[in-house]
Amino acid sequence: MAPKIAIVYYSMYGHIRKMAEAELAGIKEAGGDAELFQIAETLPEEVLQKMYAPPKPTDVAVLKDPAQLEPFDGILFGIPTRYGNFPAQYKAFWDASGKQWQQGSFFGKYAGLFISTGTLGGGQESTAIASMSTLTHHGFIYVPLGYKNTFADLANLDEVHGGSPWGAGTFSAGDGSRQPSALELRVATAQGKAFYETVAKAHP
Ligand SMILES: Cc1cc2nc3c(=O)[nH]c(=O)nc-3n(C[C@H](O)[C@H](O)[C@H](O)COP(=O)(O)O)c2cc1C
């Protein structure tokens, strides 16, 4: 049976959503498929308006319960940085997963990450490292992007780009005006493909 993959993300301004689509394209390139889920918003509407946050897309299911992820063999998490760390919405989701933690529901499942920050040095790597604790406590097997399939893009110093061996990445710019570049989307697609192939080895 083909492995079941989920792409779980939170995205306030759409950058991580775009990266999620690129990850999905890579999974499809590898012959698989994935289900997309958004992590639920926790901020009040009044605050979201002050942050100029557009309405959330309605074509991606909102995760209501961590139990919805139990059927999946591998999960890619898309995370927009807050202060060099993951956002409260992401934490709130995990803080509701005590049952899965206690029962080991996610033990041995595969996980990967992709990240968006406003700027260089804004925390692409620190966000990935910060998220390791949650994955570890749940017993996920973390699959890094590494360099094998993306060295030329990750090591490219001719243009500004996000991404690291921890996972694909993009820069939104401080005002959100920058969109994921072709290079960044290419890396995300390569990550989706490699992630699927890795999970497929365990779930042929
Ligand atoms: C409260 C807050 C804190 C943020 N902290 C950081 C930060 O520490 N470093 C950084 O580079 N960008 C930071 N940003 C910018 C976000 O990372 C950026 O808006 C996000 O990556 C865009 O992704 P999205 O369009 O998917 O929401 C912050 C944004 C907000 C609203």
C-alpha cells in the first residue's frame, strides 16, 4: 500500500501555503499524493485585522483534532517563524495532542519541516531546531532535507534564498511583499519528492 502523507501547515500571509503546494508537487512527482491541512487560527479577528492577515483559504481542511493525523505514515510541517521559533498556533495544536503522546500514536511516523521567515537571520534554522523537541517527544522520525538532492540550490550565493539542510525555506520580507522564488519552490519540490521516497521505503 502506498504511504499516506499529510502536509500540515499554518500560514498567515500565504508564503507557507505556496511552499506546501510545491512540496505536494514533489510528492506527486514521486508517484504519491498528500492531503493538506491548515492548523487552526487562535488569534481573535480583531487582532488579525490589525496584522493585515487575509481570510484563510477555504479549500484546505482545518485540523480540529490531532487524531486526524493518526492515519498518516509521514507528515510534512510548514512553519512561519515567530521570534525565531514556531508560532503559537502551531504550539496550541501540539498542546492538544496529549492523548497521542500518551498512546504513542505518532511513534515511528516520519516528519519533515519547511519554514518561512521575514528575513535572512530571522530564524530558519532556529525554528527547525526548536520544533525538534515536540517531534522527539512524540517519537517522530525526523527526515532532514540534507544536501544530497539540493546542494547546488542550497549553496547558491548568487541570489538571496531561504532553505537549509533542515528543510526548504522562503523569505517573505519584513512587509510580506516577497514571494517564494523559483529556487525556493524547486527546493521544496525536491524535499517533497525525497520525503515521499523515504517514507515509501518503510511503507512500500
Ligand atoms: C509576531 C511575528 C513575529 C515574527 N518573527 C519573525 C522572526 O523572528 N524572524 C523573521 O525572520 N520573521 C518573523 N516574522 C515574519 C514571519 O515569519 C512571516 O510573516 C512569515 O514567515 C510569512 O509566512 P506566511 O505568509 O506563510 O504567514 C514574524 C511575524 C510576526 C507576525
